[in-house]
Amino acid sequence: LIEGDSYSVKSTAILKVFKELKRMWPALYIFIIVPRVIRDLFYNIIAKNRYKVFGKRDVCMIPDKNVTSRFIE
């Protein structure tokens, strides 16, 4: 996650993204108080097992203009 001249990675990046989302997601930002080493341990476990947890598609999504307009070139 790039913010101005700084960047965040792994658990810190995802928690900062959660803070900007709507509904219940910002509540997860409370985990920023957990030491980064512990947060990143859980991040790495989820990353390693993401397909088991979230599933995997057989084909890639082809984004429409609504989606592509949200990307920076």
C-alpha cells in the first residue's frame, strides 16, 4: 500500500485498507495494536493457505470499464 512517500506491506497494509472500507471492516483496524511480528505471522498463514480458505477460480476475470477505471496506469 503506497501512501504519499511511504508504503506499508503485509498485515499493516491490509489493516489500513480495512480502515478505509465501509461496514464492519474498519473495526478490524483495532488489530493494529498487535505487534507487527504477530500480525504478519497470521498474514503469512492466510497467504500460504488462501486458496484453501477463499477458493480458486479456473479462469481469470476480465474486468469491465467500471473496474478498469479504478486502476492507476
